[in-house]
Amino acid sequence: MDTFTQIVIAAISSGTPLLFAALGGILIERSGIIQLGAEGIMLLGAVISCMTFIHTGSLPLALLAVAGISIALGLVHAFLTVTLRANQTVSGLAMTLFGTGLSAYLGKSVAGTPIPGSVPKLDLSFLDGVPFLGDVFGHLNVLTWFSFALVVILHLFIHRTSWGLHLRAIGDNPATADVMGIRVQTLRYGYVIVGTILIGLAGADMLLAYSPTWTEGMTAGRGWIAVALIIFARWNPVRALLCAYFFGAMDTIGFKIQLIGSEIPSYFLKMIPYIVTILVLMYLGWRSRNKLSGTPQSLGLPYIREQRF
């Protein structure tokens, strides 16, 4: 297997948790609600999946437990931002702080304990003889294939269905959507909860498929990278896939440089994907300075019924 193929495989593995988190964030922010709690939600998703899998040995139960805690967190965030109209940035940061602290406390009992299994792989034997495609796609796990399907489903949902039109409407102009009979608050609740489940699943995927042992703070800032990827992708699911795997490739390249015996300190090599993220954000900001950014027009603005903007 050549080096390029190895980098692609590692990029998919590293980028899939980011893809789940970015897709969840796109759903939430398309509805007009800022989500800055991805880091804490991912950590809680990881530790809950680890604890459940270790104690039950059941992958479905582990994923259900992650969905349960994610629904609870989504309800809290939606209640604060939609019903109480609290500051969305503060609510998201509080979610990150809460998730980081609670995951560290819960994870003490399972720290360093390997999980008793792995996510099953979907073996496509008919691809084994195909160069590159067989190596990359022949033995991916089911969560990775689910992320591929999710990208297609969300893209079609947002851009090709009436429900997607409603989603874009409540994110761009909730007052007009309300006049047209769209239930703004109900839909925002729903999208915040579904998006939070996907972010929790990102943490579960990171532990179950990428790094199968719980360590405190194991996301290492990937929740914040996912927030940046939403901006890179301009709130588009297909672009989110490309951006997530780009970050995964940068992460992999740093690791490959270590393997060849580079004298560059490992701490600096680990900084590569984060430095690239900052540089790309700066470039996109400069390039789009006179263009529409694609940001939902009412993102971060609380909606009060019958209020005119």
C-alpha cells in the first residue's frame, strides 16, 4: 500500500468524528441557533459510550446512551436559547465547560480501560482487487458509511425538500417564516436536538472507532475545529465532508513526519492541523470580504414573535 493511500485511509478515520460534529452543527446553525458546545458534547458522548460499552458489551446500547445524553443536552440548550432567549454564545460555552468537567469526573473509573470490542466493518470483497478503491473503501466501519449516507441525506434534505426550505427560512428570516405558518420555535427545538445527537455521535465515533480508550480531554480541541469547519463548508454538508477529511489529512501528515524520524518536536507537528485551520479561516475571510458568506442571516438572534427586524 503506497503512502498516499495510507494518508487517505487515516484522513477518513480521523475526519469522520469531525464530519459528524460539523453536520450536527450545520443543522443547528441553519435553524438560527449558534452551537459552541461541540467540544463538551463530544467529550460526554465519548465517555458515555465508553462506560456503557464496558459495562454492557453492547454497541447499540452504547449508541442509545449517547443519544440519550445528547437529547438532554440539546433540550437544555434549546430551552435556554429558544424559550428563554438567553445569549446563544454564552449558552454554548457553558455547555462546553459543563461537558468537559462532567466527562473528566465520569471518566475516572474507566480511564485507560480498553473497550471490549469495536465497531463492525462492512467488508466489500468485490472491491479487493480494485487498486486504491479496494484499500480505501473495502473495509470501512459502519459508522463511517453512515456518515457518508448522512451527507447525501442532509444535502438533499436542505436543498431539495420543502422541510429543508423551512429550515433555511427559520434561519434566515424567522418572522416571515412565522407569518407563513411555519412553527419556528418547535422546529428550532427539533433541529437543536437532532444536531446535538450527531455531535454526541461524533464523540462516540472517536472513542469506538478512532481511539478505543478513554483519556481525559481526548477530543483535544476537535469540537472547536468542527465549529470552524462549519464556516469552511459555508453550512453545506458536502463541503463539510471535504473539509473534515482535509483536517484529517493534515493531522495524519504530522504523524507521518514523526515516523520518518524528523527532528521537529512532536508538539509542533501536532499543531499543524490547527495552524492550517487558522490560516484557511484567514484566507477565506479575506477572499470573501466583499461576498456573501453563506451565514444564516438570523444566526444568533433570538426570535420574538411579532417582532419586526
